[in-house]
Amino acid sequence: MTKGASATVTATANAVGGAVSDVTAVSSDPTIAAVTVDNGATNSTLTVSGLKGGVATVTITNTGDSSSVTNTEKLIVSVNDYPATDNYGTKALPAYPAPGATSAFPDGEFALTFDAAPTLNSGGSIKIFKLSDGTEVDSIAFADETQTFGATVIKVGSQLVRVDGNTVYFSPHIGKIVYGTDYYVVVPTTSITGSLNGVAFGGLSNLNAVATWKFTTKAMPTLDFSNITWMARKPARPISAPWARP
């Protein structure tokens, strides 16, 4: 979730014997994600609020079950906070596609090169927004990711984002980036630790008005049926074996 946002989660717990039970919920870091519980007659509603960037674990406990083996569930909450500006000096971002590129490919890897080897932090992600309206079109997590091919969902884990030397490489999800569209790359403040152009990296802004890593994908290719060259192929010449006799 984004800093300042809230989300609700419904929890249904049963006591030993089957009756509906209350739950409690505790955040591992209430300065990152705060949680409140409203226990009802048939289920419980948890309200989670994102207060600052980072990752917190919310532990939900069934008060009607005394077994520590079966009475808890854990909810991982990643809160995204974004910088107001991309303040990394006067040099252009060392990125591919280059900032301002006008014919970027909509598939393949993107890259951002740091001053030294960066660290990908737990719960982190890299996002791509549409420049025209500042809406998110893709979010690439550092772990527990999937790719969808038609109706098939494949677990790819941490394979969509990797570090090689000083460079972070990442691949968008299939079909999220399309031809002939303006985009920009967004990174939450706590996702990557490193230095960029001599400045401590604090993410890339989610505001389209100040985004620096902007690019336009190339136009969709078209087929020109009026300019097709046909090549006739000669038939293969039969080979007579020296031992063959008519």
C-alpha cells in the first residue's frame, strides 16, 4: 500500500468446537503499519494503515484457540513512500532505456547503474507509471513474483529483478508495457540502498510532473503487403545412386 492509505482485511476465526471467535492483531512495527480490529458476530475486520515506507508483519491470533501451532496467521505489509523529487545531480540518470528515449522496446530488461553495487531490500519493488495521467501500470516485486502466459500463471520468485555488478536489471510483466506510449519509472524510498551520481539513493518520484526516468515506447510495427518480395525456390535435383540400375 501507499503511505497514507488504509486497507481492510476480513478474518474468520473459529474456537475449538466451531463457534466464531474473536481475533487480535499486532504489528511488528506500528510506525510503518498500524492495525485495528473490529470483532463482529460472524467475522472480524482488520484495518491496516500505512504510516511510512517499509515492511511490517501483522500477526493475527485466534483467541479461541490456545495452540500456538494453529492459532496465528501472518500478514506481510509493504508500505510504499515516494520522494517528492528525483534529486540526483546534474548528470542524466545512468539508465536503459535512456531518460527521454523515444523508441524504447516494450519488452526486455530495464537497467539502472549505481556508483557501487546496490542492495535490494526486503519487500521492495520497482514500478512503471503512465506519463499522461500518473497511473501505475506495473509493479515488479523483488520476491514471490509470477508471470502470466495466456491463462497460465508461472511462479518466477525473484527472477524479475537482479543485481549484476553495480547495475539493477528488471523485467516488466508480460503485456503491461505497450507500443507508442509514454511511461516513467518509479522506485519507493525504501526499495534500494545505494548511491547514484554521488547522491544517496532515495527512490524515484511517483509524480509525473517531476519524473526524470521518462521514455516513450516505439510505434507498433505494421506489415506492408504492397512491398513483398517472393522468392521462387528451385526443386531439388534427384540424385542417382551409382549402384542403382533401371
